[in-house]
Amino acid sequence: MNDCVFCRIAAGEAPAAKVYEDDTLCAFLDIRPIARGHTLVIPKRHAAELAELDAELGAQLFRAGHRLALAIRRSSLAADGANLVLNDGAAANQTVPHVHLHVVPRQHRDMLRLAKGFLLRRPHDPVSTAAAIREGIAAVDEAGKSPGKHVDG
């Protein structure tokens, strides 16, 4: 879909700070992050909503989100946890009509910072943030988690 910004990102036709990519998925930093390291995981094959997404691809999407959450905890971002959120449809506040899983790093007692992040939604040095997440993915891989291709710079 040429009019879908996420399809263009997955195809390398639109800029994004990618942190992970394989044959079916792409993960990149949200351009309006709630917190530093807020990452989106998308299927490369367009699906506007969950009803259009194959169940196995949905499972792959969440496995990648799980892996990224672990990577963010092991990275220099040192998150204490993560929210994995998927907004399905406009009624659920899905703003881009392409299925995407949000991986939002969390810290203990960060509710005020998170609320501020919801209001401001400003990037946090995407180059160093993406590099930190890629290093976290490498650490997860070294620890014996699922192997995959991470994107270099």
C-alpha cells in the first residue's frame, strides 16, 4: 500500500529509526514517543486492523514485542518493565491504519513522567535510543533468546 506510512517504512521508502527487522516484521521508534525507547512493531504485510491479520502473524508480532521488551530492559535504557499495547481500530484510538504493537518502556514510579510523555510526545535522541535497543537485542540473543537479524545504525 503506497499510501500507508508504515508500509513505506517497512519497504525502506520512508525514514524511521529501525531497531529490528526480519522477513515479516519491522520494529522502529515511535516518532511521537510516550517514553524514551517507545517502539512500534509492525507486520510488513499490510493489515489495517486485527480482523485483517493472520493469527500466526499476530503471534509473531507479540513474540517480537516480548523480545524487544526484554532488550529494552537489558539495554542502557534500563527499563524496569514495559507496556505492550495494541490499539485495534479508530474506536480504540488507533491513529495509523496499519496494525502495530507499542512497546513502551516503564520505570518504577514513573506515572508523572508517563503522563507528561502522553502530553508532549517528543523524540528522545532517536539515534542513540535505537542503538541502545539494538545493543539490548544483541544481549538477549547472547543470553540464548530467539535469534534474529537486528538492524545496524
